[in-house]
Amino acid sequence: MPVIDTQALVVGAGPVGLFQAFQLGLQEVDTHLVDALPHPGGQCAELYPDKPIYDIPGLPVCSGQELTQRLLAQIAPFRQPLHLGQQVQTLSRQADGRFALRTNAGLEFRTHTVFIAAGVGAFVPRKPALVGLEAHEGQQVHYHGPDSTALQGQHVVVMGGEDAALDAVLGLWESGTCASLTLLHRTDKFKASPEQEARVRQALATGGVRLVLGQPVGLEVGPGGRLTALQVATPADSTERLPLDALLPRLGLSPKLGPLADWGLAMERKLLPVATDTFATSEPGVFAVGDVNTYPGKRKLILCGFHEATLAAFAAAALVHPERRVLLQYTTTSPRLHELLGVAGSPSP
Ligand SMILES: Cc1cc2nc3c(=O)[nH]c(=O)nc-3n(C[C@H](O)[C@H](O)[C@H](O)COP(=O)(O)OP(=O)(O)OC[C@H]3O[C@@H](n4cnc5c(N)ncnc54)[C@H](O)[C@@H]3O)c2cc1C
């Protein structure tokens, strides 16, 4: 894969990472964003998409998803590439003074500045505790996808009892492509919307989906190292054998600080200490904004992250454009900012 050259890389596309990209756009700093999730919005999109937020300045109320959409609309004029579904794994300083970063999907960046907006960490799928499962990941064990056509004619087991598990079961049941479809869950109680639960109960009643209660305790592997079955401990203290071609664990996501701890940056209780005039970390050129940073008086609020991102962008502009004086310009009146925002020629408010 070709190496991507940029002036700024934002690690994390939560609300603060997205607003960081906006401020960098205003400062004319070329920017790419990366997020481990398959969609932007961080905690807002992942943990409370439909819940109301009441403390965004000027927005009396908006949901987590609406805030994400508004932030995406705000950065749209800058056309900054957003690389989703991949976690930044490594960060190192190059001989030329720039930073090299690599994702677990093999993307490589060379950048003058790095903005860590990693929040509470990368959201990664919770995995069943089964010895030897890793060997089958991406082959027969899928934490995201695959679509129903890839599972045509297969015996499929979906694990979990929350929205994501029920969504997967319903999608596959409605496609009618699997040879058999089993939902494996500890109990017969689900944590999902009443409508979704009603649809799954209907699928169970028709016999199109089978519910198995229990916890997986082991794997059975056949010729060629192929996963052939799960051993499941049932509530009746027996072990049931569950033959399968594909296993889809849908046990939710959990945030993991992950590789960030190995990037050689000073840390305090798993957070990155920063200077409050620039939001720079211990490494010149690396900034930390939002929930991932710490300083006296820090509050983990979105609006505090927006302030941090603004000052960090000014500091980065001075590094990326040393030849220019970084002046304060108002979006209301600056012709240059209007040009960047694509509103040049619009009537003044
Ligand atoms: C239920 C709930 C309600 C809340 N309500 C409010 C509220 O009303 N008002 C308010 O101000 N705040 C609220 N908050 C807090 C607010 O959501 C956080 O302060 C905010 O999300 C922090 O934004 P962030 O961008 O710093 O981090 P996050 O939203 O955590 O986003 C970080 C992103 O970085 C990604 N990431 C991490 N590491 C990597 C890596 N190595 N590679 C690639 N991607 C990575 C993650 O996948 C994630 O998407 C609430 C939080 C919760 C849980």
C-alpha cells in the first residue's frame, strides 16, 4: 500500500477528533483521520446515539448521532479523508523529523503532526474466552459482517443477547440464505428494543432460528484445522455440541487504550498529560485532545474538547507553516476562511 503523506493525522474520529479536523481545516493544515470503528462519532455514536445531549453551546438539545452528523457536515468543505475500521498501532519519529504511523490494516502515514483524540480508547469487539479462537478469526469467526451471501448454505451460530446479536440474526433470517441459524445466549432474556425482540421471538416461533441457552466452553476442530463445532455448557449442567461453519460473536464493544500506551509518550493513569496553552504532549508535534488527555481542572466534556482542539490547531499551524504568522481570523468576517469553507460570495450575516 502506498505511504500517505500529510501534515496532520487525527487518531480517533469521535466528536473531538472531528472538531479537531475542522479547526485544522481552518488553519490550512492537510489532515487525515483514522478510527477503529466502522463509523465516525466515538462514544456519541457508539454508546448513546439516540440519547439527548443538552450542553453543546448553541444547540439546546441534540442526540449523539445528530451531533456526529452536524460535525461531519461542518468538516465536509475540507474533504479530509476518513479511514474507518482500522486502529493506529504504531507511532515513531522518522529521521526527517516527521512521524510514521501504521494501522492494523496496513495503512502507513508520514505526517508533521499527530492529534491523539482517542477518548477512552479504541472500541474493539468483546471476544468469547475460547482457547484457539484467534486461529479462525477472519476465516470462520467474524466480529463484523460478513454479508449473508458469504454465508450461503452455511450452519451459522450468532452469539449474544443485545441489539447487535439480534440484528445479525434478523438480517440472516430474513435473507434466508443460511442452512441453519442458531442464536447462542446465556439466558432467554434479551437486551434490545421491544420491536426487535418481538421479531426475534417470531423467528424463533417459526423454527427458522433456534435458541440455544448456554456458554461456549470449547472448540472442536476437524481435518485441515477447520472449526467444526462449539462445545456449550448448558444451564442444566450438561455439554451440548453445536456444529457450525461460521461463528458470529456479537458480544458488544469495549474500549481498549491498546497500542497508544507503547508510543513512548508520558502517561498518567492511562491519560496523556498536556500543556494547556497548546495541548501538546511530552513529544513535540504530538497533541492530545478530548477524553484521552489530562491537566489540572480537566473535565471530560465535549465542549472542553472543542476548546482544546482549537488551541492545538493554532499550535500545529505554527509548526506546519513556520513561514506564516498564525493570526486569529473570525469565520464571520475573514474572506480567506470563507473561501476555505466554500461560502465565499455568500451574503454577510
Ligand atoms: C452515556 C454517556 C453520555 C454522555 N453525555 C455527555 C453530555 O451530555 N455532554 C458531554 O459533553 N459529554 C457527554 N459524555 C462524554 C462524551 O461522550 C465524551 O466526553 C466525548 O465522547 C469525548 O470525545 P473524544 O472524541 O475525546 O473521544 P471518544 O468519543 O471516546 O472517541 C474516541 C475515538 O477514538 C477511536 N480510537 C481510539 N484509539 C484509536 C486508535 N489507536 N486507532 C484508531 N482509532 C482509535 C475510538 O474508536 C473512538 O471512536 C457522555 C458520555 C457517555 C458515555
